[in-house]
Amino acid sequence: MFSNDSPIYLQLFQKLALDIVTGKYKAGEKIPSVRELSSIYKVNPNTVQKALNELEGVDLIYTERTNGKFVTSNKKKIDSYLQKMAKDKTVFYLNDMKNLGYSYKEIISIIERIK
Amino acid sequence: MLGKVLKYDLKALCRYLVPLYAVIFGLGIMTKLLSFFEKVSIINIILGLMIVALIFAVTFSFVLTGIFNIKHYLDNLFKDEGYLTHTLPVKRGTLLLSKVLASFITIVITFLVVIISLLIAFYQKGLFSDIIDLFNLDLGGLEFYKFMIYMMVYGLIGYLTTVLMVYASIAIGYSKNSNKLVSSVVWALIFYFGIEFLYLGVLGIVMFINPSFIASLEAESFLMIDLLNFFTIFMIFTCLLGLIFYYISYRFMDKKLNLE
Amino acid sequence: MLLEIKNVCKKYGKKEILKDINLSLPSGKIIGLLGKNGSGKTTLIKLINGLLSLDKGEILIDGNKVGVESKKIISYLPERNYLNVHKSVKDIIDYFGDFYENFDKDKAYKLLDNLDIKVGDKLSTMSKGMREKVELALVMSRKAKLYILDEPMGGVDPATRDYILDTILNNFNEGASILMSTHMISDIERVLDEVIFINDGKITRYDEADKLRKNSGKSIDEIFREDFKC
């Protein structure tokens, strides 16, 4: 599931962020415990903890002292993170294409054709 | 913790000892059963063979008990099983003491098994009163039973010291990086001949201090008690050797353990 | 620090196996002890468990020297089948229960039940791989502070590897550390917090796994191969 050549916690963070913005874990819903996530993704609980800290850092989840971790109920935050992800991916793609020597116009015409 | 360790040591030894005891009891019972038909010549021959086998088994049972204890000591502390034994939260001294106690207990049980089996095989009416008469027999100023008890204690000490000698040899041999078994055997031989030499030395010292001693053994006025006093010197000496071997085993196991 | 190793040296005859090892390992981490065969991994592990005597240096486990106290809190899986094969599974569970205060019998029975092992089964009737699983289940059923697993993935098939990794992850005591040796790095590197590289009796790296990945853009396995050109 994860590649070994970049930090595992970042990969897990991205995977969980994707699950949240795509609605696998809905707004306000409880997410699995560290142990459960560690078992699901077969990674170290500390790695899960780190990934969750990152998620908390971008306000996608919050901790309820004794009950565990929940997806934020603020849908705006989720939406804006979704947009951020879309933007990041687009920028990444554009940079790649620019490196290949394509102009914006050419890129758009390629997209039009594939669609 | 000693109780727990001892429990499992005895359990492990049972695996070897139970078949041995079964054979000894079996031979004893067979001998008795066959003796009811000893008038039939063919059965008489089998009975003869049975008695020979019983005597053979009885004689070797003590040696075998020692060998089983040594094998268990080696396997449990110095082979793969040692990976578990030595990582238990138990002191090394407790592990060793348990092995020594197990040797003591098993040799006593073997002795009892042998006695009971012989009684089964050869019991006849009046046997017990004969034995009591024999025990009360005067032996140079000492009742026979006292002499027997004395010899049994001496035998037990001698047995335990021999087992401890092998324990020490193994503890040293298995602290080496290679040829562990060979160096154990070499050390056992060194100890064995060393002891023989020391006994001769002790005998020499006794002679030197009391030159008339041997003469007194042949004299008319020979008293058993004198002979026992003479043996007592050796008994104490054997005890001392046993303690030294115990200490050697302990030191090497505690400071030089080398499992691989 | 949970485990402190100071200036530890070990020789076999004239051959130096460990050369001045220094390490301080914290609680709550899964730490990989990575090295090729013969690099000194097993020797170091045996020293921590008191199966070998120390030539020089000091080893402290939770502040105690190797001894009864350290053995109470270390749960150790040797690199070989070490249980008496004449015993039944029940005998061995009783044995562990008698000697280790932190052994959880119910958990052991549950783990073995998942393997479809009956308590009356004798170890001698099981395959080597099955024995390895039983041994791992017993070791992970202790609520230890430090689990030391020597080559837990040695010589088993991929399906078994998954089982072993799952069992380790799902069962280790919270707040405890795991020190795991292996030469098959790619199989386990994703569960490691920290890695120790050992080569020819010396520690050559000790760092966080994700930090090494971030700095180099490579997997631990690749970094290891580059370090030691194997």
C-alpha cells in the first residue's frame, strides 16, 4: 500500500486526508483508533499518531479528550482542503508539463481532446 | 521460585524415569509371577533369565538415573532449551540448586523403586523378620543397620559429588567457543583423576598422622566404629569436593555463559 | 532510557564480534536492528538477554543490569526454535504463566486458537513455521516493556510474514518498545520508527526511519544497500 522511499506518516496522512475529503469518513464522524488504523494499514502506531497529528494540524480532525478523534464538523474546512488538494495536484501536473516543453494553450488543448 | 523450577525439572526427568521404573517394576512382578510355576522346566529357565535381567536393571538404574540428570542439566541449561531457561526471571543459583535437588530426589526415588521391586520379586514368608534379625546383627561392636545407614549416606554423598563433578565439567566445557562437548569430557577426566590423586593424598595424611591405623584393622580388637571414623574423613572430604564443584558450576554459568 | 548500552565489546576467541557499541533506546518505539548475517546482531541481542557474558562495557535495562529484574520486563524471541518439542502447547502456556508475572494466558489461548492450534498438540507434531508462530504468540502474550525479536521473519513464506507482522503490531504492550533484528529490510521497514545499522560489529547509523527517507528520498532498504554494497 505504501512505498518505502518517502516518509510513511506523510503517505498515511495523504491517504486519510483523501478519505476525509472524498467522504469516506464524513464530517463529524469518529475515525478509527490508532490501534485500529495501525492494524488496517499495517504500520506502526507511532506512524499513525504522527499522521493524525498532521491531520489535526490542518484542522481536518480534532480530538475529544476521552472519546477519540473525529472528523471536523466544519464542512467549509473540508471543502477548502479538497480545493487545496486539487490545486496542488494541478500545479504539480502543470509543472511536469512545462518541463516537457508544453505551453498552457497546448496543455488545455490536450485536456480538451482527452475529455 | 525454587519450587517452580524444581517442579519442572522433575517433570522433565519423569519422561526418562517413568519408563525405567516401569521396567524395574515389570521385571519384579514377572519374576514373582513366574516363581509360582517354577516346577515347569521351561518357565524355570525364563525365570532365571528374568532374575538376571532384574539384577541387571537394578544395578544400572542408579547409573541411568545419574545419566538422565546430567542429560537434563545439559539440555536444559546449555542447549537450545537454555534460551528459555536462562531468560526466565530466576537467579542462576536457583536454577543450579534445583538441578542438584532433582538429582537427590530422583536417586532416592530410584532407590525406593529398586527396594520395592526386589521385595515384590523375592518376598517369602518370614522375609521381614529375617531382615530385622540381620539389621540387629552385631558387626564388630556396631549394629548392622547403623552400618547400612552410614554406607547409604556415604553412597549418596559420593553420588551427588560425582554428578556435581560432571555438572562442573559441562559448565566449563560449554563456556568455550568450540569443541564444547570434547572439552567437557576432558575436564571430567581431569577432575576424576585429580580426585583419585587427592584421595591418595588424604590416605597418605591419615597414615602419617596415625601409622598404626591399618594394623589396628587387622587386630583382634577390631572395632567397626574405628573403620567408620576412617571413612568419615573421606566422607567430609567428598562433601567438600561436592561444594567446590557446585561453586565452579555456578561461577561458570553466571559469569561465563556462552550459548550459541 | 529503556535500554542503555555503553562501550560494549565482545570477542569470540580472538575474533572481535562487537566493537565498542553505544546505544540508548527509548520507550514506545519499534526499532529495527539491521545488519547482514554475521554483523553482530544476534550477539548483541544475546548479551542483552544474558545468554552471553559481557567482555567489557555495561548494559542497563530500565536502569537494571542484566538479571532477574531485566528478564521480568524483556520478552525475547530467539532466532531458533527453542521450546522443548516434547511439551504440549498447554504445558508451555502453564510454564510461561508460572514464571512470568506479566504473561496473559487468555491472550495466548486466543492467539493460538486463531492459528487453529489445539492446546493438547505437541510441538513435535508441528512444522517449523508453525512452531515459529506459536513461539511468537507466546512472546507477544507477555505485557513486557521491551520485546526483543531476533529475525522474526527468518525463513518463512510471505503469507506467514504478514501474519507475524500483524501479530506483532496488534499485540505489543502500549508504551513498550520493540527491538527487531532482520536482514530482510524491505519486509518490515514500513513498521519501523527507528533503525540501527550494524556492520562488522559497529553501529554505523541510528536514526528515525522517516527522517532517513525524507532526507534521501530512498527507502531504508536502498540506503542499507548503498551503505554496505551488498
